[in-house]
Amino acid sequence: MATTKNYEWKYSSIGGVVRVKIESGEDIAHLGELDRKLWTVLSCPVEGLEFDRKTLDLLDSDHDGRIRVDEIVAAAQWLCSALKDRDSILLGSDTLPLSRLDESSETGRRLLDSARRILANLKLDKEEISLAEAADTVAIFSGTKLNGDGVITALSCETEELKALLAKIIASVGSLSDRSGEAGIGEAQLEAFFAACADYKAWIDASLADKAAIFPFGDETAAALDACLALKDKIADYFMRCKLIAFDPAVTATLDLSADALGAIASKNLAACSAEIAEYPLARPSADALLRFDGINPAWQPAFALLRSLVLDKEYPDAEAISEAQWEAVLAKFAAYTAWTASKKGAQVEALGYDDVCAILNSDAKAALAELIAADKALEAESNAIDEVCKLLYLYRDFAAVLRNYVVLSDFYGRREGSRAIFEAGRLFIDQRCCELCIKVADMGKHADMAKLSGMFLIYCACTSRTQGKTMNIVAVMTDGSTKNLRPGLNGVFYDRSGADWDAVVTKVVDNPISIKQAFWSPYEKFANTLTERINKSASEKESKVLGDMSNKANNVNLTPADGKAPEAPKQAPFDIAKFAGIFAAIGMAVAYLTTALAKIVNPWYNVFIILAVMIVFISGPSMFLAWQKLRKRNLGPVLNANGWAVNSVVLVNIMFGSTLTSVAKYPKLRISDPYRKKSMPCILKWLIAILVIAAIVAVLYFTGVINCPCING
């Protein structure tokens, strides 16, 4: 037992680290008194956790994407202020008996009243409420006229006139979704609609005040302007050509329609060449700069005919041509109309028509709707209390789990049935193993720097779900088995917490000891690998040398000597019996030397086992000791920190606990005939060769004075 700020906390050792125990409602009520240095986690991200996102958002009160100690404490205090049975928080139930609410506190009374109103709206007669019931706002507020969200619907309106106007407002300026799920309007939509009506009326009234100037062609003014704009650029082009011809008559042929241009399309169907013909001048330009009505480019004749009927025949009834000044005078007539259309306001309600807009503005409908919205907003506190009930039930169900993953980490270390830490993403199956500890990787760059600090063997995988069309990165912790096959590019299958499968491809491996067993064999594997590489390298070099020598001899051989005689075969050296006898003598001495050494080693007989034990300790001992040191200090903290967690204490993954995080495939020992298996050396022969090799090494070391074993000397 220990005391922190006058409250007696209980402690336990979890994962090799002393941590605070949260085992009662009083512990939760006093979380604010717990020294920050004693919290396992100081903050964690909202993203990437296997937890109900609604609960996480409720805890993240400042909505910055992180859950900090202060927010956990605030949630604990709020929960405890509402409940008189605080121990029930640890149950993690999604159903709350109303008798557990504390009616002596303001928060408890408010939540109790709201919970009873929810049950009444749902037409349920009982003394408990579930999370599913509190979260179903559509069902709770279905059929209610006013529900405190400041949004009124057709159901809120008492007369058909108001319902019709509400529909017009929604069609004109949009709608909001009511708590019941129905489309409605709030204060903003009401003000926007009537402002648009006022603007539209003022805009129309401005045109009626100066109708002659704004509508020079009456009701056809808009169509007349469109006809002018359709030909405005083409007519301007025509008059510019006329000006250039007046300036220099020599350019007439250049600026007029050329025979070459017509010749280029003469062989085609001219009826289908209207686009090319439209590129030619509007009419044949001349120095007098008059646009004659009877000489218009055929491609532009329909548009010019419309312009003439709507504008030119009215302005110049008997004219057969117009000058540039007359054309500019026509365009000037639209100046007032153009300015008026540019100042248009209230377009949202234009579809209603001027008369309907005036009728709406002259009625008292706005005041009636405003009163309904005000009456609805008056119930805001009561409706917000209903939202508080939903918050209460989310926290009542999940807060204990949050504490297990934030203060204690018992979900991670306990490995309870059906319970896993919120940062665990799923399981990775790869190379006949299942990695239970897999974590989503938010930032590969951070993980590249932090991973080496964990002391764990890590496998980074890129995962793809073809059915969901999603990708993600994970890191898996490997704690058992061999590592020789684990390399980038290896494929596996990842199963997320919901059971969905993802294609997993290894992208990176961080090498660290996996187990003592692996460390025992590691020196021998490294020696075997090095020896194999050396032999392969030597064989490759010798093969290259032999092939090179053969190629050189083949290239240098003289197939046709100058004297025409066949080349003599090289003379073989005579057999040197003395040299041969010396070689056999040396081999015999070596065998005798080795036999003498073995005789000393095996006398007495148990020396063999002593020497074997010494050699094993000498070779594997350092590797096993270093692995043991690293394995007992493996820390998950750096991996979580790289994901944005602020882990306040080490999260050890020691040897015993680590063995539970990876399971290796195990087959029963059976005598099964397999005609396709690789023929291997008998086990007895393998051991005999190993003993002889070790004995030879020891003998050489002994007789060269490198080692001095008393058991042999004796």
C-alpha cells in the first residue's frame, strides 16, 4: 500500500514493472490525485486504435486527436458524479439500471430525468436503459414536434400554410437534418430565405421604376441582347477589315474571302463544312464600311436574320445596311439592362415568382416560424441532457477498458480470452508461425528510427485488402522460431480484429534475438554459412581459373606445325617413390598423433562429455548470454511512441511473456513413408562425425598449448 496525495493506492507488478491497480470505483474517483509520474501512458492518439471511435471522440474533449491524462481524469470525475454505485463502472456493461444514478447530485438527477424521457419516447416501461436505446436518436425523437436542436420540420408546423412555406424555404435555400432524421430549417435558413425574398423584390422593383430604359425592346430585351452578343465579335471583325481596306486598298484581296480558301474545301460536301465557312468574314469588306444585309456569310445568315428581326428592323426599319456607328448605338441601348442584370439579387427565390415573393413578405409567416424555432431551442438543455445519457452509457461500458489500456496495460499483459490491448491490430500468419502482437504503423519514417530501440525482432508488412480496397502498414513482433526465411518480399496473410484477411508483404526486417534457443544455434549457423560461402567462393574461383586455363591452351595450341608433323605429347614426370613414401609417412604421423590425443581425451571416458560441454559453453555461451540480456529488456514502448503514444514507463516483453506472442507450427511425431523426401545422413553418423571433429579440434588445441585441461593431463 502507498499514499499519493492522501489517497491510498494499491500497486502490483505487471510485465516486470510496478503499476497502480484500478480495482474499485473509489480508485476511479481519485484518479485526479494520482501522480502523473505513475501513469503508464500520458497520451495516446485517437486514430489507429481498435476501440469504439464514438467513445474515443467523447474522451477527446478538445478534439485535437489525442487523449491526455486530464481528459481521462475529467471523464472519471463526470462519471463518478453521476453514479452512486461507482464499482459498477468496472463491469463494462452496456446496460445501466436507473437505480445506480445518484439523485443527490445535479448531474445524476438531470441524467435520470433524461433517461426516463428517452424510455417514454421509446414507449418502454422499465427501470434500466441500454446503450443501443440511448444512441438511437432517430427513434427517440421520432414523432416529436420540438426536440431542442433548433430545427423545425413540417411536423412542427400547425397550419398547412406554414408547412407549404417550409417546403418552399427548403427548396430555395436548403435544409438541416432534425434529430429525428427529418429535413427541416433553422434560424439561418429562415433568415437567408426572407433576405433573398427582400433582395429579389427590391431588384424587380428597380426595373419597374425605369422600365423604358432598362427594357428598350420590351419583353424581348433579353432575347435581343443574346442575338447581339452572338454576332458582336464577328461584326467587330468585319468593321476592322473595312477600316484596313480604307487605310490601304492594296490589302483588299488579303482581307477578303480568297479563292484558295474556297478551293481547299471545294471538293468536300460544303453543307458539312459550316465550321470552316464560319471562319470566313461575316460579309465581304469594302472601303465604305457598311454592313449590307444581303451579303451575309451563309454560315451566319440564321443568326443575322434573328438579329435583324429583333433589333435592326426595329431600330432601322427601312435600312438595307448599317454603319459601325449605328451598330455601336444599338449596343449602347443595352447598357442599363446589362447593369440591372449584373446587380441581380435573391436568385434563390426567383423560381417562386414576383407575386408569390411579395405575398410571403407581406404575411406574418416569418414571425410564426421564428417563434417555432425559438420554442424548439428552449428545449435545448433538456435535449442535450438526452445526449448526455448517450455519453454516460458509452463511458459506462468502455471506461474500464480505457483504464486497463491507459493506466495498467492489463489487457496487453493479461491476454484474457476475447480481450486484447487497443493498440493490437490483429494476427500475422507467416513462415509457419502466427504473430499475435501486430500494431498499425502510422509513420514508417519514425518507426525506422525508433524500432532499433525496442530490442525486438520486428517484421514490417504492407497489407492490402482487395475486398475493401484499402491498404495499411503493420509491424509484427516475432518471438519464436527461426529467422533464416524472414526477408523483404516474403508473403503472408494478416487477419484484422474483425477477422477480415489482408495480403501482407514483408517490407523490412529489424534483426534482434528471438529466443535463447535461436541464440544457442546462432554461432553454428553463422559458421556454417561462412564456411559454405568460402567453399562456394573458392570453388567458383577455381572453376573460373580452370576454364580460363583451358580457354588459353585451346587458343594457343598449334594445330598445323611448320614441319607438318604432329605435335609431341608432353612427357610425364617419372614416378617419385621417395616423395610418395614421404606423403604416406606424414599421413601416418598425423593419424598416430590424432589417435594419441583421442586416447588421452577418452581416458577416463567422461572426459569426452566434459570437453563437449566446455566447447558448447565456449562457442554458444557468449551468444546465449547476450541474447538473454536483450530478451529480458525488450520494450514495446518505442514502437508505441513511434505511433504517437506518450508511454510513461517501459512496456517489457520478457522471455516468458514473449513466448505467448508467437506460436510455431508443431507436427506430431509420426513414422510416415515419404518416397520424395531428401535422403539424409543417419543420425548416428552425424553425431560420430561431430564428436570426431570436436575431438580433433581439442587435440590440436591441446598439443599446440592453446588449452591446458587438467582432466586430460591427469
